[in-house]
Amino acid sequence: MMKPTRPTISKGGTYPPEFREEAVRYWLSSGQKLNAVASDLGLTPESLRVWRRQMEAPPVLSGESPTEGKRVSELALARELGQLRRDLEAMTRQRDILKKAISIFSDDKSLGGGLK
């Protein structure tokens, strides 16, 4: 997901809802820590936390609009994407460590030829 561009607002003004949603989706899908994303976007971490809670809160009215369900599912997908990216990064590190270990043992002549 692309980094959202921060709109200019007057002092004491609020960010548009579209920017808030994009910022939260960017945070959840990036796999980065909250503080890193907040500073990258020029926001406070608390703003992103509050916006996420607001987006995840169940609708107040009994007549849930179709866009509410879509927004919640987008958040769930963004969260899952972020988790999958973190998992992929961890697996890639583990694979690289195993590759190095194999190359060390296969080059070691004291093992009688090693793993080949």
C-alpha cells in the first residue's frame, strides 16, 4: 500500500476521514511499528491509535450501512497483510541463517566432506 499524502489543515482543524482511513490501513499493512509510521506521516502515535479504535468500533445505529462492513473487512485484511509481512520477514531471516550454516558445514573438511 502506498503512503498516504498528508493534507494541509488549519490549526485546530481535523483530518478528512479518507486520510484517517488511509493512514490506519497504511500502518496496519506496512508491518512497521506505530511510532515509525506516525513519524513518517507527521502524526502523533495517539492519533493513529484513536483513529484505529474509531474505525474498528461497531456501528452505533442498528441499521449498519454496507460501507461500515466494507471498512471493517478492509481493516481486517490490512491487519492480516501486516502480520503476513512480519511472518515473511522472520522466515526470510531464518532461511538466510540456515543457508549460512549449510555453507559453513559443507566447506568444513574436518567433517569428512560435510554435506554435499
